[in-house]
Amino acid sequence: MTKILKIGLAGLGTVGAGVVRLLRDNAELIRARAGRPIEIVAVSARDRSRARGISLSGLKWCSDPLELAADPAVDVVVELIGGANGPARALVEAALDAGKPVVTANKALLAEHGAALASHAEVQHASLRFEAAVAGGIPVIKALREGLAANRIISVAGILNGTCNYILSRMQSEKLDFASVLTDAQQHGYAESDPSLDIDGIDAAHKLALLAAIAFGQVVDFAGVHVEGIRRISQLDIGFADALGYRIKLLGIARETKIGIETRVHPAMVPLKSPLAHVNGVFNAVVAEADHCGSLFLQGRGAGAGPTASAVVADLIDVAQGRDVPVFGAPIASLGARPSATMDKHRGSYYLRLMVVDQPGVIADVAAVLRDHDISLESMLQQGRSPSEAVPVVLVTHDTQEAFMRAALVELAMLDSVVEPPTLIRIEPS
Amino acid sequence: MTKILKIGLAGLGTVGAGVVRLLRDNAELIRARAGRPIEIVAVSARDRSRARGISLSGLKWCSDPLELAADPAVDVVVELIGGANGPARALVEAALDAGKPVVTANKALLAEHGAALASHAEVQHASLRFEAAVAGGIPVIKALREGLAANRIISVAGILNGTCNYILSRMQSEKLDFASVLTDAQQHGYAESDPSLDIDGIDAAHKLALLAAIAFGQVVDFAGVHVEGIRRISQLDIGFADALGYRIKLLGIARETKIGIETRVHPAMVPLKSPLAHVNGVFNAVVAEADHCGSLFLQGRGAGAGPTASAVVADLIDVAQGRDVPVFGAPIASLGARPSATMDKHRGSYYLRLMVVDQPGVIADVAAVLRDHDISLESMLQQGRSPSEAVPVVLVTHDTQEAFMRAALVELAMLDSVVEPPTLIRIEPS
């Protein structure tokens, strides 16, 4: 089996150029592991003349990416254009129509159209692989879909967005506020000029939706993910987290509950005993809890040319070897489609920070509101005294239902002594 | 593809019973992910009447495990007998002779006879899989062999023996000495009555030999692994490790050097900044450094019925789906057979503890010996004063060559003021 596996590559940004470079750098080793050579034969990108630090000589240039799907010289299409619709989606559909395997790093596309695309791939008996779409170089899709395939998964939780983790890590280690770290991250290329996909949690939610579909054998349900970003995280809360033995991380969490699969992305207070608390900078990490295997923790580089290309080429080697796997780990017909659990039924413990006027009776008022909503406290922290100004009061609750917390928050916000909207951060694992 | 995959299982100890239980507990889910049912049809073990907490009714009992290889009703043989030779080896060879895929958890067998067995499997076009042989429930074989397949691996280092990690963790957290923790571990079933395979590093060396073969594309070379166990680790060194910001761990390390692949198992001082320093109790963990992917860290349960069965059944699901992979990640003909690098050429930094008489001039004598061997010091620590007794002096060196350290040790041991054989522990990563 020495027939060359011929690749048509769409998208020559950082990752695309990384794939070209990796296939050349490690050609001999990849040939041994794939059982045959893997070579790019045709490429497509918006701008042919852009400097990328790689030679494109000898490769067919396609001004329209759809040519890659149609070209009989292309065995496999690699889609690195990005975006949930437009040319990326058109290319993947055209390639599957032509019965060609597709390898993509496109989390948005899979999260929003994963069910339809998986059906399409299944009907066409064409492979659709997306290791690079989640957690970059960490082979987490393979670990969940194959490595833990014998297990019922209980929960998956992860740090899935390197930009957010970089910002939160620097806020914590350098005592800087969100806005200044974001600006600095943008200047150094760690955050986009429009950072909203990252910092509002959308990117992490795309990835979580894919992990949840595989882990729980469900049709991918991006719309069912509860999403909160990190814009409202303040230095004050970072400091209280430190004092209480937590780190604030943007987590994606999917877990089985009695009322359905909960999928949510939000900032969380992570206890220092959790390995996720110690994942800093641009690293990503995932913890899976499985019924027979127990806990599995994976950590690695979540983005960048090298790690993402590593994941793309791992998928290509699997294609070259004919190692096939259903898109979401099991045939579409066997996937469930239970509605996601809603957050009002969520149970957990909470960090609650109030800014209150520093006068007698305030704590009693706050405690009464919580009591009236059946919320019991694990601890309370008040730092500093300032009779004329607002001071922070931090409360950590025992397990309670989110609906109760929400109702209590409304009442707390109405107290005369509470002078700012309360800040609520979930504690995970609680 | 709903043809049942029929399993013949040899060995019904903890892991064997765990496999039977897992295949029953999660039968429906496994059927969806494997594309067909996986069922045990025949079993073999030494003692038919032993209570195992599982029903064997409906399963064919084979008093000779070789019957499983010969039985036309058996599609795949699962070997959980253990041992590098004897019935385990005979069964695996017979199954491969019959062209049947083999799934095994037998690290000793693969480490000692891996090259011959891989050739045998290749000639017979039969799969030989051993995810369960290394790090229990962590899918580290799959991660290295498939997930990082696009990369040149630079190094692999891991905590590969749960018994040793349990003992060292308790020595550290409870300030107990080696002998008493070992006795306690034996009483609680965390260590065997003959613990030497574990505590002398042999088990970790078996596993490391397998990881190194896959990571570096080399013929497995167990004999080339340098092995030291943990018997000589004292509470004194555990305490100094704490003081210096290290944890003592039994590591298996394989790395590419200019003079060949270094493979070694020994206690190491692991800096607290390394994730391996924080892996406690019976957990296993592996860090791989890859040229494009960067660093990948995996942590999970390294032993026990559930995690090991999880790995065995993951292999069975791959077999059911026809996902084939060369035994060591690449065809035998493409594997290298460079001799392993010898330890005298090893370079690294060292922790050195001497017991010296507490009198003027001792440190000068010690420093002179090290200087004469071109060894420079990063730090020195002397705790306590006791003019009439021996006191410990700890030295941490900069990078040096092991042969120089060994020569210096001989001279240090001969100094009148040095009253015990010096203790040397390598610092990793140095």
C-alpha cells in the first residue's frame, strides 16, 4: 500500500501553512506511520501572493476552493477556511458529495451543522474528522471517541479557549485588570482585534458542543449550550478567589444530570486541588470522568500552527490507514436527541460578591434573603472597613439550585444597602 | 455490520473479571460505538470454582488457554494471564498463528518479546494491541501511536507504576519511612506480597520500553533500559526534596540524545513546576514532548479492574471497527535498532546527599573533589549542627556528565569525613 494519499488544502493561514510545513518536515516518518506518503497536491486561499514562509511551487492553485472537491487528483480535502457557513461549509459538502474524506479544524461549522454533516458523511461512506477543532494539539477527540469508547461518560470539563485562559492567567499573576490584559494580548497576537468569539465564550461553546456530542452520544446541540464570557471578571474577584483557594477559569462543562445533559461555558471558581486550576497561559486541558476508567486529565497546547497541524495530520494518517470512525463516535441513528438541561435546574455551589454600604444590619439583611430562598452558606468573607464607602462582602454557598440563586439575587439587588449588581460565579467542581 | 465479535478471554483475575463486567454493563453503548456486539464466548483460567463476583454461565470453559486460539467460535483472543513466557506467550503465539487478533495487558511479554511478536502479527495480518499494558486507563498508547503520529517525539517521561507512586506519596505526605509504608501498602492490597517487580522498577521499565519503541520508532529494547528502584529512598531525602522545591517520583524517561535513545527508570527529583510533581497516590501520568505539537500531559488511573478493562475493551472496539495499526506504530521493517545510549554519557543535574562529620574543612574537601571532576554547583544545603555526629550535606549540581558524577562519588566516599555511601538522585527535567 504505497499509493500516495493526495491532499487538497483550503485555507493557508497560520494553520494551513503549518500543515504544509509539517507534512514536509516529517515526510519520512509520516510515510512510515501512515503506510504511504501523504502529499499536498492542490491548495486554495484568498490571496495567492501573500508571504507565508512556505513554497507553493508544484502545487495546483485553485482560486475557488470547490475545485478541490471536484479535482479527481485530490483524495482528501482539508478545510481550514473557518466559519460556520460560506465557502467552508460549501467545500465540506461538495467533498462529501464527491465521496471524499474531509479533515477540518472548523469548530463553528461542526457545532452548528454537525448533525447534518455527519449524516451526509455517513450516507456517502466518507470520513469526516475534526481532531484539530477542539483543544489544538491535545488528541481529545480521539481519547473520548476511541480511548474511552467502552465507558459511559459522566462529565467532561475543560479549559477550551487559550485566549481567555491567557487573559485570566495574567490577571491573576500580574494583578492587572481585564481591559489592559486584553489590549496587551491583542498587541501580541494572543487575541483577535475583534475578540468577542473568544472572550464571550462562543469559541469554547462550539468546542464543548462537540465534546458533549461524543461523550454522551447525543446529536450536537450548540444552541443548547449556556454561554457566559469573561468580560465581567474583575481584579476584585480574582483576588477573592486567591484568598479562598480558587482560580477563576473559563470552563466548558458537560455532564449528565437526572433531567438531561447540562452543557455550559462560564467563568468558574476552580479549587486548587483540581488539576484544571493549574493550567495557565495559552494551554488547554480537559478532564473526563468515566464510569469504569475513572478520571482522565489531558493538557497541551490548544492553538498555534504546530499543535493544530499535528492534529490535522494525525487525522490524515488515520485516513491513510483506513482507520474509520463514526463522526460523533456512533452512527447517527443511535445518537440521542434529549433536550439539554436548563440552567434554572442546575445545582451547584456559588461564589457571590456584593458591594454593600458598611453599616450595621447589612449582613443580617443579606443572610435573611438567602435563608428565605433555602440557600445555606459555607463561608463569608468581608475584607476591609470603610464606613463611608461600599465594601465587598463575599459569600460561598453550599449546593443549591440555580433558580433559587437567581431569585435571591433579584432581591439582594433591591436591598438599599447593596450598591452594585451582585457578582455570581459558579464553583466547579462544587 | 451486526456480526457479533466473539471473544475468548484467558485470565480471570481482577482485570479479567473487570472486562467481563464492563462488556455486560455497557453492552448497548459498546455495540453502538463498535458497530456490532462484542461478546465473550469462551474463557480460561486456572481455577474454575474461584468466586469472582461474575456469572460464567453460558460461556465455554477451556481448561487449556490454547483452546481459545484453536476454537473456530473465537474471533479475538484477550490475554490477561500475565508473565513474559509460559502460557501467556504460548497463547498469543497460537492466536497469531491462527490469524486471530490479540488484545493483551501483558507488558512483560511485549517488552521482552515485542519485536518477534510484532513480526509474527505482521506476517499473519493479525492485530496485536496492548493499550492496557501501559498506564491502565490512560489511552497513552493510542495518543502516542495515533494522536501524535505526525510528530517526531523528543522525549517521553512518566509515572508508570502506581505502587511506587503510592508509597512515595505517602512517605511525603505522612513523613513515614519506606519500610512501614510498604508493609501498610501490602496489607491494603496496593502492593504485592513479593513487591520487587514494582519497587525495583522492573514493571515501569517494561512499560517504558513499550512507550520508547512507539515514540522513537525503534525495536523494543527492554534490556537497554537502565533500571533503579525506590528501596533506597529515605525520609531524609524526601524532606530535603520538600525543602528544595522537588517531589521524589519514580520516573520512566525516554529521550533522544546525540548518542542514541536514552531509556531509564529511576527515582528523580521533580521540580514542583512540572505537572508530574503533582501526580499523587496510585495515579499514573505521562508527558510527551513532540516537535510540532509541543508538550502533552496525560494523567489517569494506572491500574485496577475498571481502568484496565476500559483499555482492553477500547482495543476490542477498534478491532470490531477494523481500525488497524502497526503494533509499534510503523511496520517492523521501518523501525530502527540503534543501541540505547549508555548512562555514563547521560547529562543532567544531580541531587547529592552526603553524611559528613561536622567539622571545619569538610565542605572544602567535598567542593575540591567536585571541582576536580568539572562539576559545578547550583546550591548547597546544610541543615542542623551536631559536632559529635554525622550531619547531612546536600549539593545540587549544574548539568554534568554522569560518568564524572560517578567518578566523583567514588572519591567522595573515600574521604575520611564522609561517613556513609553518598546518595545520588537525578533531577528531572534538569
